[in-house]
Amino acid sequence: MAQRHDEEHTPVTDSDAGGAEFWDSRYSESERMWSGDPNAALVREVAGLRPGTALDLGCGEGADTIWLAQRGWQVTGTDISAVALDRAARHAEEAGVADAVEWRRLDLAVSFPDGEFDLVSAHYLHSPGDMPREEILRRAASAVAPGGVLLIVGHAGIAPWEPPTYEGVPLPTPQQVLDSLELPTGEWEVQRCEEFERAQNDPGGLPATRTDNVLRVRRLPA
């Protein structure tokens, strides 16, 4: 969902509303759409993990991907927008971590990266278009290696300043997200499943409070 600058990720559906053409156009409106800072929930939840391989879904201009790479992760960043990925690659070069990142342009509703990852991160994968979010997140769970973590962060409600385009976008609770993953009993550990508040400025620069939710689950070692 197109949020203010501290929400770095782009929806991943290629439908008319919220698809590749839409997001390429949005990114082309300015030199930088997001702040360049990693999402606070990512920093909080991942800072203590041992670096390994990571998959960043809907990576936008690459702030989360670059933050992970700077901390020793080997990261695959995916997005539907070629404009965003070109920008992300440039930022990675500037940060000196280009060798630690692979950028892939994907419509996750159609294709998904192969392989297993020690961390799969999905931040704000909401879209005004027809996006099979539950199916994508189940694929994300299947891509987590034994001992690895799946981190899903989303909005708990639409902000007052959101355009009408986003009315009716499904915003499930963290428990609903957990239930929709259909994780096999005895194979996963739920480490966090809750809502949290964070500060955010509205488009006019005035301070506001936003409620989001976080789900962190760990695949148990084989």
C-alpha cells in the first residue's frame, strides 16, 4: 500500500489497480518515494538474529534489503516495479553492499523465488488491486528454511489520509494471518503475534499514531 515514507514496501500484484504500471508511474513522480530508512519492525525483530540468507518481498526502493545486507545477510529483494528496483540497486551500490544483494522483478501472484531462506520478510503487502495475499504468504512460509523465521508486518487499519482507492482493502489481524498460513502442527513456533503502535507523520507533516500488527514465526529445526 502506498504509505508515507517510513513504509518502504510496494504491493506485489500486477492487476490494473496497484500493478506494475501503476507503481512504476508512482515511483517516477519523485526521486525518492520512501525515507530510505528500514522499517522499524524489521529492525526490532531481526536485530538479534544470526545473519544468513534473506528474502525481502515487495522491497520498494530497498531500504530493508540494504539494512539486512549491511548486517551480513545475503539478500534477495523482489518488487513488481522496475523503477523501484533500479533505484534500489543504485542505493545498494552507494551503500557498498551490491555484492550481497540480488534484485528480482516479480509479480508474486504469478511466480515466487526458488530456494529456502533463513529469513523471509513481508512488510505491508496490501494492495487496492486483486492480490492473492494469503496464497503469497503461504508460499513465503514454505520458503523458510528449518530454523528460519517468517516475519509479516501489516496495517491494522486505514489511515484517515489514505485515498479512496484503499477502501475495502483487507487488513487481517495477526491471528487471522497466522490462521491463514495453515502451518503444520508441531513444525512451527509462534514468537510474536500482536498489534503495536508507532509514530508517523501525516502527509502534511503533522504527528500521528498508527496501529500495525506483526507476526513472527520460526520453523523448527528438522
